[in-house]
Amino acid sequence: MALNNAKTEDGPGEAQPARRVINFDELEVRLARGETELLAAQRLRYRVFYDEMGATPSPAAAAEQRDFDRFDPLCDHLLVFDHSVETDGRPAVVGTYRLLREEVAREHGGFYSASEFDLSVLERGRKPDDNFLELGRSCVAQEYRSNAVIQMLWRAIAGYIVEHKISLMFGCGSLPGTDPDALAVPLSYLHHNHLAPPERRVRALPERFVSMDRLPKTAISPRDGLRTLPPLIKGYLRLGGYVGEGAVIDQEFKTVDCFIMVPCDTLTERYIARYQKGEHGTD
């Protein structure tokens, strides 16, 4: 959920490289260890977000050919390695997710998503055992994009949630493009069908607020609305997720972002068991 965490889809209208025949015995998923592995994740993010998806890099990012910000040193970075492919003498990093725990965010100025959304409602509605996790910067190399690889990341996230006793995970789910009217169907579908309950209803910051209620509910069939969503957002909804009120235009990443939350106490035993035991099937 990232910062722009829904950017794992192929770019529209482009010839895509053939997906690899994946040998799962050669893949490993774990947290990054050290600066070298973080750099590999940042370079993968640059290739996906800037080279492929057309985001606008800062001069520093363009010069170094990596996506980075002040939050990277604070986060845990979940990585997928392919041991059958080497980059600079190390297994290639082919997938990544950025994880920012609440206790760390509190010590270092807050969450990334606070630059787009007012998170104060989460604090006001806090329960005694609440513990938040922000997800972001998710991406997978083009030739590895399959449900099975995404599920490798999610199995690891499920274990992370259990280990750190996370009650709510959230982040910015991204829709491609910067014209809200062109995204009227998915935005309106989310607003009418998956709006968070009032006590969790995070709102876009007033100065950045873009209405998601662009079409009447009767104008969109649930099936058609769901079909217009990126796969990652649909995945969050299947896990019991819901969205905040209002969207934000992200000019750097050329997306319209909505705030997505997934209460971890509503995750079914089916999902937790599936992600932890290592199945590779699809829904």
C-alpha cells in the first residue's frame, strides 16, 4: 500500500517482456540485510516506477537511477530474490515491499501517507491493542509478475503481521493517471461500496482533497466497478479492506491515490493459513 503501492501492473500499450518460467526453488523472500540489498530494491523501484510507469524523478533520483526518500532508512524492506540470476555477483532482487511500523514512525516524524491524508481519526479511534503498519513502494519486475510471486510477498507480510502484533495495515493505493474524471468509475465504485466505517474514515488533506463520489451508485454495477481496479487494490479488498474519503493526485508518480486500510483482525484463517504455508495457487 504504499506510498504508491499499487504499481505492480504492466504499463498500458507497451510491448511486455515474456514472463519467466519461475522455479520457486530458486526464489527466496526475506527482509533486506544491509545497504547493498536496499540499493538493489531502490534500483528495482526506479525501473518500475520511473522507466516503466513514467513517473517524474527528482534530479538526484535520475542521477543515481534509484527511487529513494527519507523513509527508506526507517523501514523494513521485504525482498524477493532470484538465485538463478545474478546482478553484480548477487542474487537479483525481483520484488519488494516497504514496511513502516507505527513505533518507528512515531520516533521519526510520522508515516509517509500523512503527506496526502489526515491520519488523526485513527488516533482518535484508537483501541488499547491497536498497532499500525504502513505498506508502500510495492513492485515486481515485469517478467516475474504473477499471482504466485505476489503471494510470496504476502505470505511474508502475514508472518510479519503476526510477529509484530499488527492490528491495522494501510497505505496509498494508486490508480494510473492524474485525471479524476477519467477514473470516475473506479473512484466512485470504491466510494459507494468500500468506504471505511466512520471511526476509521481517514480523509484526504483539505488542500489536496479530490472527491471520489463522481458518479451515482446506480450508474455503476459492482462487477464493472471491480473490473476497473488494479489487481493490488482488488487484493486488499478481498482481504477485508476499505478506503478513506477523498483521493489525492500524485503528480510525481502520475497517479490518483486513495487511502486503503486492512484490519488484520478480520483476515480470515483461510488467508493467514494460505500465506504462511506456501501455496502458489490463485483465487
